[in-house]
Amino acid sequence: MKRYNVKPNGQTYVCLINACAAAGRLDQVLAIVRDMTAAGGELNKFCYAGLIIAHMNKTPRSDDVAAKIIELAEQSKGWSSVEESGNTGNTMLGISEEELYNLPTAEFVHRRFFIYRQFTVYHVAFHACADLKNVEATETLLEMLKKDGKVPDAFITMQIMRCYLHAGNIDHAVQIFEDYMNGGKPPAMELYATLIEGAMVGYTPRGMELAQETLVNMTKRNFFLNSKFGSDLLLIAAGEKTGGYTNANYIWDLMQARKIVPSLPAVEAYYSGLKGREIPEDDPRLQLVTRTLNNLRARFGPSLGRP
């Protein structure tokens, strides 16, 4: 565009920023930002989101990435409200900016009451800190949010839980979950799945017990596993090497009760876990899993992790 003296518009700059950010090309993102501001453009929330993603995706990742995230989240409070309505020329195609720029909230943007779209920078920042397992940075962001007079939406709550769970602080994650559920906010299957998945990290006795309790409570409240959540959770639960394999069996049974077939990788992992426990070949559960696995392989072919 420079070669042909074509002046990009605001959306072109934002697209370039987020495309380079996805590839971790931080230097190019910063150069685009300089060109944008030199041309009189103002950074909006999607620019700050792209900057955070660029810092996260840069290889190798800098040691001060958490501090950079906090700094960018603070700076973003002065962003221009020109595009706050979310209409930048793509709504006619039914594509939101979150989807266009492949932000972490893309799959939730059309869900009512799940995300507050004005929290875009906070969404990306909390998601990044959860990936980093950085509890201190997450708590700093939470304080910033509270000082702004805001409360976490479901997506942010999910990221806070994820951070605590992957950092090994199960009790704090449970408290966050319970506070949300008891706060009169619309419950969401994603919160249950986040708690169950995070509780199984490391396959500790406490975590596996919590995961089972959450599965039971979830079902009592008429939340049921679909193909995606069930497959994701079965894949994780199937990795348990010791213990009674209770969660993997329970997740499998919940899906069978609703006639949902898990994904091929999940069934392969579950089959391997059962075989590793020296279950007799005529065991009804093992026979059913074997038939399901053979049917899936006939349809899709063996996966790369075939046992």
C-alpha cells in the first residue's frame, strides 16, 4: 500500500495489527501502530487487544510480558469511542470484530449475557494472564476492573477460574465459581466445564474429587455435556494413570445416556486408559468402547495418537 501511495483506513490498520499479532510479529505490530498514529489515527480497543496478543505470541516470550499486559490494559482506558458500537462494515455479513480478528471471545460474541463487549481489552488481558498462570497479574486486572466500577462477566470469570486452577489454587477457583453462581447471574455450561477441566490438572485426589462433584451437581441442575465439552473432558480424564478412573467412566456414561459419541481422540485415550488397567476382554464397558473406537476409525481413519 505504501508503494502505491494508498492510505489505509482505520479498519485496515486494525486488521494488519491483529494479523501480525496472531503470528507473534511484535516488531511489525509496533511499526503499524506508529504509522497509524503518525497518520492521525487513534488506537481503539481492538488495537490494544492486538498488542496484547502480539506480546503473548512473540517467540521467545519476554520475561516482563505480564507487566506489558497490565500496562496496555491501563493505557486502553483512553481509547477512542468511535467504534464502540461495533459497526465497522462487517455486520452486514454477520461477522463481528471479535470473529474478524480471531479474539478469544469470538465464539461467545453472539451469546446473550455471556460477555460485555465493552470489556474487549480486559477479555484479552485476563485470557492472556490465565495462559501465563499468573495469579498476581490476574488479581491486578481484577482490581483495575473494580476501580472502573465494573464487575466481571462470565468470560472474565472463566479466565480467573482458569488461572487459579492451573496455578494449583483450587479452593480460590471454587470460591469464584460459587460467588458467580450465587450472584443471580445466568449460569453457563462453560463455567462448569472450566472448573471440571481445571480441577483435573495434575490428577490430584482433591482435584479429581472436585471434578466428580461438579459433574454430579451440573447434571442435577440440568446442564448436560454436549459433544464438544464431553469429548474435551473425557480426553483429559482419560489421562489419569492411577486411581479408580471414576471421572473418565462417569463422563463416558453421561455421554452414552444422551447417545452422544465422543470424538475419535477422546475415545482412543479412553480406550488406552481402560486397556492400561488390565480390564478383562469380555468386560461390557471395554467391549462397547472398542466397538465405538472401531466405528470411528472406519469413518475417519486412525488418529496420529492411535494406541
